[in-house]
Amino acid sequence: MHSTLIVARMDLGSSADVSKLFTEFDATEMPHLMGTRRRQLFSYRGLYFHLQDFDADNGGELIERAKTDPRFIGISNDLKPFIEAYDPATWRSPADAMATRFYDWQAAE
């Protein structure tokens, strides 16, 4: 499984609004089209963490294709009042807000 973690800023009071937007988005076929297996949202002291798990390492490729879908464009626009870039000076796309994994461990099956 491949994971991505996006880090941004969010007011703690916005978590219900953001949850509602993703609940509606994830009820569509979009997660399947993007290869998303699981999405988890976290907040901590004004920070927003968006953890997304994919079946394979091609999640970025599938998301690139999904970016032109009106539902993807819609949720991106709907999130703007609630989520802001961690560093607005360097942000151009979600790729500019992705954390870099530097350690990974899994229990043996």
C-alpha cells in the first residue's frame, strides 16, 4: 500500500465542515477512480493532516487524471475557506504540501 500525507493549516472549528465535504465526496465514485483505499483526516494545534492510502504506488498518477473531474475541482474549491497552505509562498499544488516519509515499519504477517 502507498500513502501520502498532506500538511496544511486549518482552524480547529472547521473540522465538522471539512468532514462533511469529504463524507459527500467519498460517497461518490471518486475515491475508486483515484485508487484511494482509505482517507484519514487529523488536526493538531492549527495544523491539518490528510493521510490517504492507495492500493499501489500509482496513486499520484490516478489523482493527476482525476484533477479535471468536476467533483475533484468542486471539493478543492469547497475546501478553500477551511484549509490554507502551510507555506503560501511555496504552494503551487498539493504536491508542495506532502510530507516526506523517512521511516516505515510493518509487523510481519
